[in-house]
Amino acid sequence: WTVIYMASSGSRLELQISEKNAIWFLFTPTPAVVKGAFRDSLLKPIARMTVQPVAGHIFTNGTWEICLPTSSCVEVLVKGVGVTKPSWRALLGLKGEYDTEVRFEKLQISVQTDGFDDIKSKIDGEYLALPKCGGACGSMHKRQGDGADGMYFFLDSGRCTLGDDDTFVFSANKHRTSYGESRDIV
């Protein structure tokens, strides 16, 4: 469920409610005349708050996190484990190099860069392949085990982009996004 509050200024406050949690997202108006990375950063939330319900304050208790439009490089090790199965391309019947291509049923993922403990706690772990769960190219993987908290790893294909611009992402939000909607990624 998503509840949207619109201000006359164009700002928007969204409350996304799932079976596990509720999160507030704050968006600012995106200038139509500005192009490039700055405008793209404004398409995403500028702040978020995971609701920590307490008596009398069901949807208003929590700590706001501000999103700064910066990025950091983090080295991540992805190791295939378990049984191998035919890849998505092999299952499609593509010939040549793809007809014998395989994928692992599980991926062991770990952050290798020091100083990123918050990211490490969110994404480190073993991910089970869910090739029939609607992810692009059968790429959906779900983190397993204690503290997994519904974290997914999958190919996030852009709505109007070339395949070279698609990236794998970590996110608790696995649903298909609508036009103009952004996905909260780690």
C-alpha cells in the first residue's frame, strides 16, 4: 500500500506500507528545465523514515535519514555456490556460447571494503535464486537466514534505457516500478 500526500508546491510525502514495515519518503519537485545528474537525483526521495510504532504515534515515530546525492565505491564479492542449473539465456534456447551457460542456485555475497559496516549488515549473506519470480532475465535472488529482512539482489532494468545501462541492485523493494516511481536501493 502507498499513501501519497501532495503539497501545492509540488513536494510529495509517501507512506509505503508492507507486511514487514512502513516507510515515509519525502520527494521535492523536479525542475523540468534542468537536465542531468542533479535532476535525476531529485527523482528519488530526499529523505526517508522507517516507522517505529509506539502507543499513540503509530505512523509518526522514527528517525529521518537525509539522502545526499553522493556515491561511494564498495567492493563486493559474489561467489556462486550449490548446484548449477541452465541459465536464463540457455532456457530461452539461445545458441552458441549461451546453450551451455549455467547459473548457481545460490550466491554468497560479501562486502570487501572496510568502513561500510551499515551496508555490510544489509547485504552480506547467502541469496537463493528465484528465477520464476518476475525479475528481469530470471535474476531475482532473496537473502536467506536469520536477519535476512527481505533483502533482494536482482537486475533492475530501466524503463526507457539500453541493456548496457541496466544494473544489479540490492533492495527490499522487489515490485515492478511504475513510470516516474523510484526504487529504494542500498
